[in-house]
Amino acid sequence: MLASTVALGVIVAIAVAYTFSALFLQRKLSNPKKMREIQRKVKENTKALNEMAKGGASREAIMAKQKEVMPLLSESMKGQMKPMFVVLPLFLVFYYALLPYIISGLGASTSTVDFIFSGLTLQNFFFMIVFMLGIVSSIAIMIYDRKKGKQEELELSQLQEKA
């Protein structure tokens, strides 16, 4: 019983450490400020495209505008995928290579956890904790980024008004 309780605490600590490490790596590798700038440009160009289409602009003009948007979308996709090439392999190493050794080293290789679902292995419990923390932290970061983006837009519009 004591080994499984200690193992449970260790698994939660590792899951929390992994989640925050992954979040830190994602923020460092993706450059959120650049991503917001690209999203702002795409939004402006999309709005211009919609106005062009409604205004009856020529097909060539619309195609030219779309060609401006495509590299921005491509850059945005690359920026969002780059962290995944680091974070996902780290998760797989933790989940399949390190975690079984840690669990067996704690003497809890046959332990299960009754948390939300009954009979979860400690590896699955790790996955569940990382998943839940990932969702919560993603929502928090999304809210922060939106707030930061609106603040940057406001500052930009104020600068444009002064000029």
C-alpha cells in the first residue's frame, strides 16, 4: 500500500513536471508574438479578400491576394508544428521507456489506481494527468494569448492614429 501511494505521488510529480516542461518548450520553440503577428496579417488579408469578392474584383486580383496569404498560412503551420517534433518524442520516451522502470523501481509495477476509471495502471494514470493538465494549461495560454493579442492590436492602432 505504501509503495503504491509513493508511486502515485511520484507519477503525479513527473506528470506535472512533464506538462510544464512541454509547455515551456512549446512557448520557446513557437515564438507566440510572431504567431500573433502572422494571424493578424492573415486576418487582414482574409478580410480584404472577402471585400474583393463582394466588390466584384477580377479573378486575377483575388488570386494574387490569395498568393499573399498562402505563405503566411504555411509559416503559421510550420510554427505551430515545430514544438510537436520535440514534445511528442519526449512524451513517448517518458511513457514507454522511463515510466515502466520508475514504476518497477518503486515496487508498484502491479499497482492500479481507482481515479475516474477503476483499475488504471500507473502508466495510464500518468497519461490521464498529463492530458488533463495539458487541456487546462492550453486553455489558460489561449486566454492569455488572446488578451495579449488584443493589447498589441490596441497599441498598434494607437501608434497608427498618432502617425
